[in-house]
Amino acid sequence: MVFVGLIGVVTFLSPTITAIALLAFIAAWAIITGVGEIAAAIRLRRLISNEWLLGLAGVLSVLFGVLLIALPGIGALAVVLWIGAYATVMGIIWLVLAVRLRRWGRLHGIGVTPRTA
């Protein structure tokens, strides 16, 4: 727990270092995953059809990781934009779900309490 607290303090005091570390972690993850996918595609080529798709996914993962390392500024911006897009889409989905659940609850008399002023 002390380690997690220390990471929190470092993150608060130096967000730039945290962002660089996160970007490096994502890049390493993409490269390692990509190499694994390429290796799997090569080993599975006699057992499955369309193994080239797995190999292509691996090549794209490695390229993504290399680009994050080579262009960290653009990579950080891309990661931020994807997180923002994800948050926006999820927010819309949750709002739609909330409205539908509220309507369903009213139809079934669930969760409806009268307001007293």
C-alpha cells in the first residue's frame, strides 16, 4: 500500500513523468503483444485458415508501439483523444440506459417514491 501511495504522490507532483511512464508502458505492451501475435500466426499457419489476420494484427501492434516510442508527443495526444472518445461514447450510452431504466421502473412501479416538499 505504501508503494501505491508513493506512486500517487509522484503522479500528483510530476504528471509529466507519469504520462511518459504510461506511454512507455503502453508502447511496450503493444510491441510485446504484437510479437506474440506474429509468433502465434507463424505457428498456427498449418492449423487454421486466415492466420495472416493474426499476423497483420501483430504487425500493426508492433508499429503502434514503435510509433509511440518514436513520437511520444503525438502518441500521448492520440491516447488522450481515444480516452476522450471512449468517455464520451460511454457517457452517452449510460445516459440512454439511465433514461430507459427510469422509464422501465416507472412502468413497473420500481424505485418511484413520491416527493414531499
